[in-house]
Amino acid sequence: MLDHIRIPVQDFPRSREFYRQALAPLGYELVMEFDHSAGFGWADKPEFWICEGATPGPQLHLAFRAEEREVVRDFYRAALHAGGTDNGVPDVYEQYHPDYYAAYVLDPDGYNLEVVCHLPGDLQD
């Protein structure tokens, strides 16, 4: 549905490094960069961009899809290691549906990042 998305960040170098590390378990790499703007994606197609600018506040929520629960756990560990703040440990969040396995981390600007796997646990663990 969406081709790409861009969000503003307060400290571009800090956020570029945070996202470089946090999105690596999902297969995202830094694939394009301009002055105070960086695009992450696969090969040469950036799908997620950050740019230096005024941030809209902590109400921004981004959810990335994972095809395996282990990727959710890898993202969570990588994001915390990169300087993120825990906002929900990797677990099943049944209030959404019985197989909703997700983790939540606040990025350096306070944005709520989620990685979710929708596949049943018996196929994953």
C-alpha cells in the first residue's frame, strides 16, 4: 500500500546509527543517504527514511512486520543495544489476536517502534 515513509529526527547521526543497528535483524540496510537524510531498505530501494527536523512527538507509532518470532526478539535486543528504551518485551499480545507476537521499543526521539509476527507460535518456536 505504501511505497515509503519518512520521519523527522532530532539528532540525525544518533538516529541513523540507532536505525542501522535496530533494523538489521529485519534485513534493512542503509541504502541511500543525502545531507541529513537516510533511507533504509533492501538492495537499492529505500522504504523507510529519517531526516533531520522537528519531531511530531511520541504519539508516532511504526510497526514493522517480521516473518519469524526470532526476528522480533533479535530486533528487540538490537534496538536496546543501540540505545532504545523498552516499551514492551517480546511476547504474545492476545488483545490484538491469539498469535500476535510483538516487541516495542522507544527510539531516541521517543517514537514507539514495534516489530510484529502474526504467525502461530507452534510454527515458530
